Amino acid sequence: MKTRQLGRSDVTVPVIIAGAWAIGGGYWGARHDASAIAALRRGLDVGMNAIDTAPIYGLGHSERLVGQAIAGRRDDAVILTKVGLRWDCDDGELFFEGKHDDGSPMKVYRNARPDSVRLEVERSLERLGVDVIDVVQVHWPDPTTPIADTMGALATLREEGKIRAIGVSNYDVEMLKRAQSSLGDVPLASDQPKYSLLAREAEVDVLPHCAAAEVGVVVYSPLEQGLLTGKVTAERVFADDDGRRHRATFQPRNRAVVNAVLKNVVTPVAADCGATLAQVVLAWTVAQRGVTAALAGVRGAEQVDENAGAGDLALPGDAWAAIDAAFTGLSLDLDDGATKK
Ligand SMILES: NC(=O)c1ccc[n+]([C@@H]2O[C@H](COP(=O)([O-])OP(=O)(O)OC[C@H]3O[C@@H](n4cnc5c(N)ncnc54)[C@H](OP(=O)(O)O)[C@@H]3O)[C@@H](O)[C@H]2O)c1
């Protein structure tokens, strides 16, 4: 598996990183802990040895599973987690409302206040069972807290040796600049934006800025939650508790539009290089300018094997433009009735 340095930090990551959101349950429905742990361990074996998690994923459950998976193999793993979303106190700005497993209401707040950042990092260290976390990222901007205050707290934790590198997620360019200037000589290691063949907004300014400023970029949802693997056929039914059941991109017309492009344009490329659709999509993603790595959510060892296989895949020369053109011309119906190009 190809590896790359994360910005100017001393952290190196494989180009395909294991995403640990789905294994926490919640939006993704039922949890399967044994296969989740087996998947993450398989990742350590095949070079997909960086794992992206967050306290909010399963309200601590994802981090605990990651801790179990890396137990006894800490030196083999690169751990990325996050701070800034709290479900257990109501400081900050309300982000969304949901439900706990027992059905009781839950409110999640954006909270990147210094005291909260420290508390979250202490809790993550405990759940993960480690002495130091490789990368801690601010999950979403918190408009109630100056970025300089959040960065100050993270820089102190770094000085104390509790974290190795500082990242952010879902930040725009102005926020990225403010974060770096607050950190002074300490590098802002990474940003984590959404980016896929169906969601290319980051190309406008976030990816060019990060490339120029030497900030690493680890992109999320590169497979569009499975839609870009070709395995979401018209017949596939998501369980009642799987959030994709109601997501606009998975509605029948959108599945048909996406699957037609996968069949007509991506399948011939995949056949040509002996790869699967998911592998071609991931290889395309990590080859884009400014992208350091892609976070591919995995729930089982077979998905790890497949996605890790994209890490060394070279696409034929004429494939890039064909894939680019096919997806650029797509129009999907979104939730709000708008059309996404
Ligand atoms: N910073 C943020 O705000 C943010 C937001 C979202 C995600 N993330 C991070 O990014 C990671 C990835 O994003 P994501 O989970 O939204 O989406 P994703 O990686 O695009 O899709 C993951 C899902 O696709 C399916 N899948 C994966 N590999 C497959 C394969 N080879 N063949 C068929 N299906 C496959 C699995 O679903 P099935 O259950 O159908 O198998 C899996 O759960 C997350 O785990 C999380 O770490 C961060």
C-alpha cells in the first residue's frame, strides 16, 4: 500500500484509511462487533493500518472497538480521532437531534471549547487504550468558540505528548488559514472534507489551498456510503434502522443514474486493470491533486481486502478523462428538490 506524509506533520498514512463510523452503529443500524474488530485487524495485516474514528461514532463504541482491535499492536497502527461534538452536555451550538439506543432523545452540540477538547482527548485515550493519539481532528467548526482557543488547547495537548498531530474537518479555507496562523510553527496536519466522484465541491478551493499550504487532506465518503461500489442495485433494500434507506442519493432514480455510469464507463476500466469498481473509484479519488488519502468505511474483512487493493492500483492513461467526464455530466435529485451537478 502506498503511503504519504500527512501535511508537514511527522505522521505517515496509507492512501486508503479505514473509516470506523459504520462499526459504531447509530445511523448505520445494527452493530457487528466481532466482524468490525476482525476488519480492523485485517487492515493492520494488509497495510491499511490507519483508522479514522470519533467519540460521536456510536457514542464511544467505535473508539472502544478500535482499542480492542489494536490491543497488543499499538505500534502497527495510526489512529485518527476527533473532538468537538458533545452529546453529554449542552454548551456550544446545537448541531442535530437524534435518539440514544434506548429511544431516549439525544442532542448533539458543536463544542470545541478548550476545556471540552481536553476532556474529550482524555476520554478518547482511555477508550482507545493508548498513551498517545496520532491525529486529533476538530470534527465540525464550532461558531461559538474562537478557532485560536481550540488550536491553543490542541497545541498544549501536543506539547504534553498526548497527541502527535492536529487536524480539522469540514473547515472552509478561511477557517483553515485561521487554524494554521493560530498554531504558529506547529503544522496543521490535515483537513477532512467530504469528497467523491459525486461530491466535488472541495476542488473549488479547499483542495488547492491545502496543496499550496502543505496541509494533508483525508477525504470522507469517497464511496458515497457504498453507492459507488456498484453493489447498491435497484433491488437492494436497506434495513429500517439504516440511515441510507432515506438518503436522497440512494433513491431509485439516483441509483439507476449512478449504476448506469458505473456500468458503461467504470466497468470497462475495471476489467482492463483487473480491479473492482470500488477499487477504481478509490484509486481515482486518491490520485486527485491535493488528496492525501481516502477514508473508506469498512464493516468486514472482505471490504478491507478489496479497498486496500486500491492502494497500489494504477489506472490506464485514458481512464481519468473518461471517468471525470461521465460523472461531471451527471445530475442527481437531492432531498431539497434541487439538482446536483
Ligand atoms: N468528518 C466527517 O464529518 C465525516 C463524515 C462522514 C464520514 N467520515 C469518515 O469517513 C469514513 C468513510 O465515510 P463513509 O462511511 O460515510 O462512507 P464510504 O466510505 O463512502 O462508504 C462506506 C460504506 O460503503 C460500503 N462499502 C465499503 N467498502 C465496500 C466495498 N468494497 N464494496 C461494497 N461496499 C463497500 C460499506 O457499507 P455496507 O454496510 O453497505 O457494506 C461501508 O460502510 C467514515 O467511516 C468516517 O471515518 C467523516
